[in-house]
Amino acid sequence: MFVSEYNQLAFQFINSFNCKKIPNVTIIVGSSGLGKTLILNELHQRIQNTTYNSILIDSKKFASKYAYAAYKQELNSFRKIFRNTNILLLDNINSLQGKLKTINELYFTLDAILNNGGKTVITYRGQDLDLDFLGEKFASKIKSGLIIKLKRPSEKEIKNFIRYRFPDLDDLSIFDTCYEGNLKKIVDSFRP
């Protein structure tokens, strides 16, 4: 995992992760392409080597599984799986915007996990944390935890990332023509 100033706090969080010591809720906030999903995956891998059970799921997948369980009248099974985990890692909570029943289910799922001594780590895509779509009570619960903001990487950090990701690349002049402040566009421009 590439570590620099823009994601250093998130990396420290992963590196020193201890389920007993972290806040109940942690939210990682940052623009698209900064590695929030990668951070969750790294954290999930580290948790796999402990006695804690965890679920890593994208919010869209959570919504889909919830809708399917409701359709099949298997909500008890769905709830047993999600509400009995020690650590829920939920990627891209933004994608739940407008899905009121799913948001309500997630609220009660999170509540059950926390009441059982569990934790949750959530990612949010965007620079400014705006959780109004969750409702005041749910948004307040999430905002009461640890908020880790990923900064926009500097031009130097992006060049270092490109060197890290593509060590055989000698000429970074293409960087000057494609840099628009979006790391994903830059990385994609180097893919064959």
C-alpha cells in the first residue's frame, strides 16, 4: 500500500488497529480515487488474522442483499449474518442515498453491532461529510465516531505514487499533460 501525507492517518489507523481500542464508528472521507476501498480491504485482511469476525461489503451490495432477503421473506437470516458480526466494514455509504428502507435497516444493523460491543468502519466519497440523507439520528451516530479525512495528494505525491505503482516507468512527462488533480485518471492513463 502506498503511504504518503494524504493518506497517512488512515494508514496509521490500519497499522495500529485494535478492535478493543478503536472508536465504535470510524468513517474515512475522501474524493474518488484516493484509495478508500483499498484501505478497507487492507483492514479486512488484517482482521482475518484475529479472533474477530468481520464483513466487508459495498453499500450497493448491502442494499441488494437486503432487498433480496425482504423479497424472499428471509430477513431473519439476513439480520443474523450482519448484526452478529464483530466488525462491519461498509464501503461507499453515499450509494444508499434515496434508499430509505435500506438506510433504516442499516441503522438498526449498526445499532445491534454496537450494542454487542462491535465496531464499524465506513467510507464516504466526497470532500465534505454530508450525511443528511441518512436522517439526523443516524448521521449523528456516525459523526460521533472517528472521522479520517483523506487529503488531496500533491503533485509530488502523485508522481511518487506513479513511480511506486510503475517502477519501470522512466519518463513521467505524460504526467504533465494528464494531471487534472484526479489520481484515478492519472493511474488509468498508464494502464495498457
